[in-house]
Amino acid sequence: FFKKKKKKKKKKKKKKKKKRKKKKKK
């Protein structure tokens, strides 16, 4: 009877997208 090795899943980090502020021309 062999003990089953549990594989640890690597969690992928989600990159947050930065919203660019539009500069208004006068």
C-alpha cells in the first residue's frame, strides 16, 4: 500500500491592468 503524493497546484497571480488617464487638450 503506497501513500499517494498530493501534487500542489501553483496559483497564477493575475496582473491588474492600470487604466490610463486621458489628458484633455485646452
